[in-house]
Amino acid sequence: MRLLTTIKHPRLRISIFLHQNCFSVKTEDQLYQEIIFFREGELANLEEFVDLLQRTGYADQAERRLAAMHQSRTDVLNLSDNAGNTIQDLEII
């Protein structure tokens, strides 16, 4: 994968890649990341891709999805079984 560009954002790291004529966008926020791949031919060029990301409010949407990932992780870490054991006390098989 070849890094083509990054999109400036105050909180997120947004990177656009090209691999075998297919674009992808990777968004990172501390412990969390998402990668969205696009098929060959779905996007004409890098400029169109960046424009679409900006016009559709991609960064705001991605920020909400990453916040939901954080909440899911927090929920898992706070799980307990009926005996009061936390997730750290449970044996995973």
C-alpha cells in the first residue's frame, strides 16, 4: 500500500492509500482505527476521493464510529459474570 496523502483534522489521523489501483482511507484515533476499501473504478482519482470525503462529512462520521468502538471496549472491560468476577478474572477459552 502506498500512502498518497493525509487529511488534516484536529483529532483524527486520516490517511489515503492506493493498492493495486484501489483506494482506501484509514482513520485513527488513539487505540482505534477503521479502514474502508474502495473497488477499482469506484473513484476516478485522488482529488475526487478527497472531495467526496470532505463533502460527505466523513471525518465527523468516522469520529462517531471510533467513539462507539471506544464505548464497546469500555463495556467489555466492565463486564462481570454472576459471581462478580471482572473480565480480567475470567478464563477465555
